[in-house]
Amino acid sequence: MSRDVTTPKDHFTPETFGDRVALIFVKALRFVADKFFAGRYGHRAVVLETVAAVPGMVGGLLQHLRALRHIRDDHGWVHELLDEADNERMHLMTFVHVAQPTAFERAIIMCTQAVFYNFYFWLYLFAPSVAHRVVGYFEEEAVVSYTRYLEDIDAGNHPNPPAPKVAIEYWNMPRNATLRDVVVQVREDEAGHRDRNHYFADALRRNETPVGRAHTAPAE
């Protein structure tokens, strides 16, 4: 059964060959991240958010060009994808204040982003449904990671300092907000991206044009 945008769930069960390839790819990335970062969640977030901010920008660009070629309305889809990319960028700006990346991690960021951008661009160009499924599964793993981050904070294994100013201003949080509050908010964002990208993948598989979350149909 296809996933309805109004009924989110924690995990989308693969239904097609493309879904299974997307899940295997994401699980492989998860394995590498677990081995490299272990429990260093702040540093993990800095590196992975630089990757997470790529798909929305790539998808937004390609769907923008497609809408121009076909001279049709994008139904708010482009705007939502670009908003997703900007939201992920703000996650990065927040966690940079929590865990300053080392010179080695900065080098990894540059290399990873270059490789992933080109990979995702071509994947989206030829298989947009699979591309959105990759992001859906990627965000599923992000929710798991941030949940574990919260558990470690609650257990006292990670400090819980005041929230960075950039996070307080971006999410309009109370001035006494802490890192834990930030992680809760970021996890909520990731869950939203998870649900929307699985919806986009389903809509494309049905040869439908996805509708942006904030889109309203023009009055007749």
C-alpha cells in the first residue's frame, strides 16, 4: 500500500527493486558513519548535515527546470525542496557551534559533498522516485541517530549546554533552551523530511506530480 502523506510511520517497507536498492545504499552509509563517528554525535551531525542539505537543492533545481520545460505549475514542490535544503543547512550551522569540525573532518566534508552531489544529481535526473526514497531512508536513520543522542544526553553521557544563539533565533526557542531542546527540534524536522520524501517517491512512482505542503490550489 502506498504511503499517505497524512499517516507518517517510522519505517517505509521496501516495495520495489528501487526501494530495496535505496535502503541498502543508506544502510551502507549508516554502517560507515557508525564505525567512523561512534558516539561522537555532534561531529557526526556536522558531517552528515552537509550531505543532507544536498538533495533538496538538487531536487529543487531539477524540478524547477522541468517545470520551465513543460511550462507547468510545480504545485509548491520546488519551494518545499529548497526549504528542506535550507533547513538542513541550519542544522549544520547549529551543530558547528556544538562540535567544531577538525581539519580532517573538513576534508571529509569537501570530498563527501563533491562525490554525493554528483551521484545524487544523476540519480535524480534518471530515477527521481528512487532519489526521494534514498532521502526518506536517510532521514529515517537521522531520526534514529538523534534519538540515541537524546538518550545519551538524558543518561549524562553527553553534556547539555545552553542552545546556540543561531538555534534559538531560527526555531524561536526560549532563551534558556538547551542542547537537548535543539536535538528534539532537529529530530522533528528530520521526521518531517522523512515522511515528505517517502510521499514524493510514492507520488512519482504513480506518475503523479507531488503537491508541496504549503501549496493551495488557485480559486476557480
